[in-house]
Amino acid sequence: MKIKNVYTKNREIIHYLFFGGITTAISIAVFDFSIAIIKLDVLIANIISFIVAVFFAFVTNRKWVFTQKEKQPFLRSMLLFYSSRVSTLIIEELILFIFTKILSFDGIVVKICAQIVVIILNYIISKFIVFKTINNKDTQKTA
């Protein structure tokens, strides 16, 4: 019973980490394929991996992670989600640029470290902005 209680109490974070882990694996796999097989520049490879991973993340976050009763309208949450992810992509691109282009660190190592920063930022933004629970006060107009 204790495991079930821990799961119930922490369902959202457990699902976020589970699907975030899959999203991260997709992002890193597409990134590695793009630089190792296709021979793309790390910054271009990162954008491609971002596009693929964000699509997967939006679907899983909306359906299984942040499951509030009253969701924001689909298009609004999608626009907020993609906008927030573009913001963290810029941060990730800066990290990759500084550490691979200027400091000559290995691209995969930097990508993995940058993903940790991005995962934390994305959770905070998703929980408190993109998929926040709508209160009746939020939906009613005041005179």
C-alpha cells in the first residue's frame, strides 16, 4: 500500500519524469543521429531534435502528466507550450554554443547536461503557466 500511496501523492511528477525521460531519449537519439550519421552541425541537429521531442512532449504532457479537470483551450495550451519550449531551446542553444563552439567540449556530453537544465525549466513553466488549473475566477470576467 505504501508504494501506491507514494505514486498517488506524486503521480504528476512521476509521469513528468517518465515521459520527460522518453522525450529526452528521443531528443538525444535524434541529435546523435543528426550529427553522427547525417553530419549536421550541432546547433542545427539540436533544432531538429527539439522539433521532434517537443511534439511528443506536448501530447504526453497534455494527456497523461498535467491532467486537470478544466484544461485551457487546446490551441492556447499548445501555443503556450511551444512558446515556452522555444524559450528553453534558446537557453539550450546558448549552452551548446558556449560549451561546444567556444570551450570545445563534446557535443553529446553538453547536450545531456543542458537537458537537465531544460527539464527543470520546462516542468516549472508547464506546471505553473501552460497546464495550470483553471479556476472559476480565471474564467469569469469582472466588471
